[in-house]
Amino acid sequence: MEIIKLRSFLKTDEYLEVINKSVKIIKRGGTVVCPTDTVYGILANADDQYAVRRIFKIKKRPFSRPLPLLIKDIEMAKQLAWIDARIEKILKAVWPGAVTVVLNKKKRVPDIITAGRPTVALRISKHFFIEDLFKFLTFPLIGTSANISGEGSICNADDIIKNFNKEYYCPDLVLDNGLLKSSSSTILDLTTPSPKISRVGPVNKEELLKILEI
């Protein structure tokens, strides 16, 4: 497990090298822990089933629990889920940002990611690092919290390093950006006629209802 202090490279020429390194790791089926606009996440190529299985092993996550995806834009979302004009309008109101949206999935999404369910959880992150990664990637990313399954989400890179240092399965790269001042994303379920808030995160229920004008 390699550790890079991302904050040391911000606004420097070496920052692009960190991006390129992360892209290479992900493209070859590896895993990268990095900051997001919510908590630290473990990223992997969602189109690579070997990489997806590694995420389950690293997190000690049962295969009965689905994994959320980070995506580049709404066009990528349309490749993965059924999106009509009404849903697209809602997505444009809440993305990019700290809202994960549950949608009815298309066959392109493997059952291993959704635990055999007919739905998939998608999000467009507002974090600069995720945005920069997607300048070099054409596929969705597994974007699950960087913690052992069943434990709380982690906002401090030191805790992540401490947790995974002692494990047999661990991420290939950890990008340390210090302490993140956020929490797990809000979850909005759009698989029913009326939007349903399944989890309240940085975007609380009142804010979300106002955005959606429900």
C-alpha cells in the first residue's frame, strides 16, 4: 500500500503525476483511496469484475450489499440506468454534489455491483480530484466509503492507513488529504413515483425537498 500526501502536491506540476499514477492503477484493476466531497472513498474500475471483487475483499463487505458508483456526467448515467425527462431534471438539480441517487439499472451494470437488485446507486462528485480523474477515464468507478464494512465512514486519512496497514487485502494507493469536514452522502431513491430520501447526509431533507420543489 503506497501512501501519497495529496495536499503536498496541490497547485504544483507534480499534481498531474499523481493523477496519472491513480489513473494507471485504476485502469490495470487496482484500487485507490482518495478524498471526495463527502468522505474518503475507495475507487476501482466498475467495468472490471476482478477490481470489483477486490473492493469486496478489502472492505470485508458481503456480496449481498450493493456498491455505489461514481460517474462523470449524466450521459454516463444514461448508459447505466433508465432516465426519463422527469428524472433527468431532478438529477440536474442535485448533481454534482453530495447526493447519491438510486435508479432502475440497465443490463450494462453487472449484478455483482448491485447484489442482484434491479437498481443502482449513482453519484457525480463535486470534488476536484474526482473531476480530474474523469478527464482520463471513460468508465464508471466503484465509489464506496474507505472503511471496513459495518464500521463508520472515515474522514481522516490517518485512520484509513491505520486500519488497512494490518490487513492482507488493502488498497494499492492512499491519497492523504488530511481531515475532511463532511459526512456520507444523502441518498435519494427515484425508483418510485415520488422521490424518497433513504439517508440524510450533507444535503439535509429540507434542503433536498426545496431543491426538488416537492
